[in-house]
Amino acid sequence: MLSVYKKELRTYFYSPLAYVLSGIFVLVFGIYFLTQTMSKAGQGIAQIVFGGQLFFASFWLVMLIPILTMRVFAEERKNGTEVLLMTSPISVPQIVIGKFLAAFTVFLTMTALTAIFPIIISISGDLVISNTLSSYLGFVLLGASFVAFGLFTSSITESQIIAAVLGTVTLFFILLIDQLKTLVSGIFLKIINQLSLYEHYKQFVQSVISLKDIVFFVSLTGMFLVLVMIVIEKRRWSQG
Amino acid sequence: MIEIQNLTKKYGQIVAVDNLNFTVERGEILGFLGPNGAGKSTTMNMITGYLPSTEGTVKVSGYDIAQEPNEVKKRIGYLPENPPLYTDLTVDEYLSFVSELKKVERSKREQQISDIMELLKITDVRKRLIRNLSKGYKQRVGFAQALIGNPEVLILDEPTVGLDPNQILEVRNVIKDLRKEHTIVFSTHIMQEVSAVCERIVIINKGKIVAVDTPENLSKAITKNSRFTIKIAGVKASVIGALKAIDGVKNVEVSDKVEEDVYEYIVDSDKQVDVRKPIFFAMAKLGFPILETKEEELGLEEIFRELTTKNIVVSTESDNSKQDASGEAPEEDDQAEEKEVE
């Protein structure tokens, strides 16, 4: 597992991809941060809730994470390197978890870069530390489930482009579920609230850390990783 | 060392590999021969545990691939048809990754990698990205990968594809040297390669074994005729007449004129009858000296063509007796061929 993890991480940082994605992420985050703080500073608001900004940033993950993960399995299949992994004394779960951890590490690096913004706030104003930490926790958990989902779309196709587009579009639709809330009520509203990633994520942003939400994201991540393992095993049985 | 029993692979209705049985002894080099799409790669993928079999078992050192895959995988080095290379790594990085994957002890890794690079003559490109290497180098890096961890069994799927003639010879010699410590199965559709390297060959066609034997025995088993090239000094017409009159001689052709009244004749005769003595006496009677007599071995090329284009099943080995020799027409497996390329 460690061998796969190390190799994957190396591949990420050898290619420009990880840098470009981190760059775009921090840039967009920075612009949003700037407009928010400037406008609020003009209104004389002393305290800025950083969680809200992080919440906004999560929408970018819908696009960035599938690009980060698109090559992970699709490329192995296309180049035939999958054969090497499958004929080595290493199990499918070990391969999948190794690859997940590597992609997750890159995501964490990207996230860590944004720490510069709360630092700026704390230097020139008041930072609500508890809210910032809880928002980050939610952000990381949300990201983990996105990464797992991205690995899943990468595992079902040989084409990186399809993997990325499929990932982004699906995550975008999941995001849209939230919008349905205005249309429904009663039991349906309850169901949507339970399923909605953002409903769970919002709890963290509102400084509410509950086990329920943590379990939700962890099991979602686990579920997608198990799906990846199933897809890989299944294909071995059916392909030539 | 490797025992294969009733190995079958089906894709839906298509039978890609049909009931294979053969064994490979320790230290043996087995040539695995067949036209493209015969099921060579599929079989190798099953031996190495990449593909599960539909039926049948593969055992390596007594471990069943389906029961204890990791025990088998530890003992096998595999070079698939397309070398599994991570093109964005350097040769060094790639081989150390493979060492980690194969769980080579940390202390031995570096030494082993440099030994293998030396053996395959890729040391000079060790710092280069695999992406930028020529086909020949890539193929050898793929070969190097299979050797890492010093596995008892090597499965090589067309190891010499893409190499130039010198490199082919080098790689063949490497394979021969490796025999001392490894059991080797390698596939090819190049005949000379088999006769140059292998002690035993398995020929498969359309997923079935058509022959298992040494190259020499195969060549004997398949030929119903003996063929001699004979150089005789004498009048052409009477030589031909006399030769044709001999019992057992089926055909006589003039192949070459050496000099005035000296010709080279090709004589095909029944294998059961030794026609050499009658020819000698017949020519002695005519007073035509025989300058040279040579028995032609039917080349592997011809055997291969013979076996894979007709539905002949030669079972010269007892463990192959389960193969049916009825010669029924095999199913169309064009689709299997396409699948196998993937």
C-alpha cells in the first residue's frame, strides 16, 4: 500500500497538474476572499466568518477534484500498467486505498495553502478560530468523499476526459439536489436533507460538529472506495 | 513447477482458451507458440493471475492461483505483451517502485536493480524518463521489471518484439542464462526463436493445444515424407528414371545444376522406407557417382504452418492425452482474437 501511495504522490508532483490545480484553487479563493473582505470592511463589519468563504470554495471542488483524480485508474488501464499491479503480491483494496490516500494528500496540500487567508484575517482582525477549524474539518471530509467519487469515475472508464466530465457533472447534480428543497416538503424534504452533501457540510460551517455528519462523509467515502474495488474485480472477470 | 489442468477461458459464447493441459518442469524453458489470437496472452494472463479462469486450475510450486494468489504472484515475474511501464517515471524510479511492490528486502533492492540493469544493458538510461526511451529500451525495461524479486517463474509474452536483431540475440542469451535459476515460459510466433531457446514447445491454435514436444520430435512426428537432397554426376534423364523406379520414392525434382552433368535432385520418399541404400546401388549400377546426400529436417516454420492451418492434433506426450484428437472444426473465434489484443 505504501509503495502505491509513494509512487502516486510522486506522479502527482512530477506532473504540472497538482501545481496548476492548487494554483487555480488558491487564486479563485483569493479573489473571492478579497471581494468579501473589502466589501465588508467598507460596511464596517469587524468580524468575518471564514467558514462562509470555505463553504463557497467547496463549489470549486466539484470541478477541481475530478480533474485531480481522472487519471488514477483510467491511465493504468489504458497503458496496461494495471497488469503489473494485479500480478504483484498486493491486494485490490491495498491498491485502491494507496491511491486514495495519495489523491487525498494532494487535496490536503491544496487545502493547507488556503490557510493563508484565515491567517490574514487573524492578523488584521478577529478570527473566530472555533468556526474556522470546524469549517475546515467539514471541508476536508467533503473533499475526501469527492476524491473517492472521482476515483470511482476514473475506475469505470479508460478515458481520462470521460472520467473528469462524468465526475464533475455528477457532483454538480448532487449539488443541485439542494435546490429541489424549495419545491418539496414533508418526508421528501427530510430525505433530501439526509442525502444532501451540502446539508451535512453546512453543519460544520455553522460550527456544529456532530458525529452524525462525520459518519455520513466517512461512510460515503468508504462506499465509493468499495465500489472502485468492486469495479476492478468485476472487470477482471469479464474482460479479455 | 507449473501445472495447468483443464484451463478454459470463455467470453460469453466465445471460447478463447479451450481445456489446456500441460506442465512445466523446474528449470525448463517452454516455448509457447501460436498464431495471433490463438489464446497465448489469455493463457499467460491466467497463469499470472491477472485474469481468472472460467474453468480449470493453474498451480505454481504447488500453490493454486485461485486459492493463494499472493503465494503464486510472489513467485512469478511477468512481462505482458505491452510492457507495463509508468512513462512519467525514470527507469530507476520505476524499477524501485516495482521492487517495493514485489516486496524485495530494502537492503537488497539497490544491488538487485543495478544487477538487472547490467544484465539487460539499460544502465546507461537509468536516469531517463521512460517516456523518452526507444521501443527497444522500453521492452528491456519491461523485461527488467519481470526479473525483479528474482522470481522462480518467468512468464514472458513476446519478449523480443520491437528489438533489433542484435538485441534479439542478446535477449535470447539472457533468457538462456536465466534458465539456471528460473523456470521460463515464453510466447512467440517467431519460429527460430523457439528452436534457438526452447527445450520444449507447446503449440496452440484457436485456444487448443495442437502439439507438445521437443522441437526435434515435432519435426519428426509431423513429417510423413523424408526428403533428401542428392547431388549426382550423370545424365539427367536416366538419373531421374532410375530414381523414380526405386520402391518408396514418391517424387523427384531437379533443384539445381551444379556443373555439366552434375545436378542436385530433391527426392521425397515414404518415411517408412529407407531409400538411401537402393539409391546408392541404382546409381552404382549406372556408373553415376553420388557426390552428396543430405536429409532435410522439416523446419519449425513448416511444422507450425502445418499444425495451425490444418486441424491436426499431435499428441506425443502422455500428459496431453486428454486432448481430443477428433479434429473437429474449431469454433470461429475472430472475436476472441480482437478481445485478446486489448
